[in-house]
Amino acid sequence: MARSRNGDMHTAQTVTMESHAAATLQYIRTSMDAAVSIAVPGTAGLVMGSVGVLAAVLSELPALRAHWLIIWLSAAAVAIAAGATLLARPAAPGGLTLRGARARKFALCLVPSLFAGAVLTVVHWLSGNLRAIPGTWLLLYGCALIAASVTMTPAVAAMGGCFVALGVLALFLPESLQLIVLGVGFGGLHLLFALLIGRGTHDSQG
Amino acid sequence: MTVKAKARATAAPAAHKRPNLTPLRGESEDSRFDRLVYERVRLGILSALAVREELSFSELKALFDVSDGNLSAHARKLEEAKYLSCTKSFAERRPKTVYRLTALGRGALNRYLDHVEAVIKATRRG
């Protein structure tokens, strides 16, 4: 009887120590993931916003206006590459890269809406409905940001909301204003929130 | 919490067969500072700084949802143990405090991780 009781105690204690150690490891992993998740450098927004402003200016030039879709697609490729590089950078010193669980979650949240945007761009282009493209891009990019904000700072969700609002607006605006709204979104909103996020990293305490 | 687990182990009957936990190298000489790492918020700070080159006071506060005073106290203890380095500056007239993990702090976190892993391995063997 006593032997059995000791055996039970041994089992109970082993489970407690092991589960405690496992919980500690889990806490360390969660802390590391959370630290990486808040790494939204303002510079990423500044670079993406600058690319957006440049694309908006180029596509408004009379000589290049007919090529606005190529200009904006090129700008998107450059902005995505620059943004991804700058988002990955803060994690690098510790060796935690974009292969981490948090990065996978971020990609899973972001990619579906961006993929939908790419498919709809092709559909609009094939059907000659080019005026719907700016609104579609803004709307779906906003949705992607709102989804991805679960792994990032809340400011990203707010930025996503602004993109969604601009996208809805763009879908109902005349064609002459579409590219301006596109510039306001991918240029202006990126720059505005980059500054806000940059300010947010400053301390309230010395 | 690990301290509590150890206390329970000490209080167990002598007949109780415990897993043979070999003390880790350097554990005794560092035991004075190991207590620093055991505390949950401090362990979180060290873990977070292990994957980020630096974190500001406000980022750490948001991460662990603690008060200014509480975070200051924990950070100061780690700083006094030379586990963290702290840089204070002004950005746009606002004070900015940035923490970095030192080599000593990274070593302490690694030792603690080794210890936790050893506990898991030993209990699974036992």
C-alpha cells in the first residue's frame, strides 16, 4: 500500500516538474515570438510609401499615363521586396528568421487577400474593366493588412481599415480620380503610418 | 516556480526514487544570478531580447503588459547583474530607453534553457 502510494507520488511529482519545465519552455518561445511580432520598423512603411508616391507621380505624367498599370505593378514588386526585407531585418540578430511560426502565421494571414487581388487584376484586365483595378488593390490590400495585424502592432489594423475605406471609395469614383486615390493609399497612408509607428516606439519614460 | 518544484522535491520521502539530476557545469557559481532568470517577467525580457537586437522600454511594456514601475524594477535588476545594457537618449525631445542583451545575459539564458531541458530529459528517463 505504502509502496503504491510512493509510486503515485513519484509519478505526480515527475509530471509536475516536467510540465512546469515544458510550460517554462513554452513561455520562452511565446516571449520570443511576441518580440518578433512587434517588429514593424517604420522604415518599411517609409520605403513602401516613397515607392507609392513615385509611382503615383510617374503614372500622372501625360507621357506615361497610358502605362499606369505597368508602373504600378513594378512599384508593387519593388515595395513588396523592400518591405519584406525590412520586416525580416529586426529578427536577424537573434537568428530567428522568417521561417519562424509567427512569420508563417503572418504570411498565411497576408497572402490569401493578396492572391485574390492578383487574380482579380487579371480578370479585370482581360475583361477591359481597368477602372476597377485601383479600388480592388486598395480594398484587398487593406483586408490583407487587417488579417496580418493579429501578428503585428494594432496600428497595422488601423492602416488596413483606411485602405479598405479608400478602396471602397475608389470603386465608386470617376476614372480620372482613381490614380490619385491609389497614390494617396499606397503612398500617403504608408508614409503616414510609418511616421506614427516610428513615434510609437519612442518612450514615455526615461 | 522552479524553486517551488525543487522545494517539493526536498520535502518528498527519502524512499522516493528521484531522477538523477546532474548539476550543470557552472550552476553553483552562478546560482546567485540564476534566481534573476527564474522570475517570469525577467525571463520574458531575456527571451525577447535574445531574438531582437534591442527593445525599447515601451516595446517591453507592451509585450509583458506590466506597469512602468514593475518593468523598471525588473530591468534594473537585470542591468545590475550586467545581463542587460541600457541606453538612454532623446528622440524628438522624448526620452527613449533601449535595452540590449549582453553576452553575460545570453549565457545566463542559455544555462537556464539547458537546465530546463535537463529536467525534461531526466524526468522522461525516470
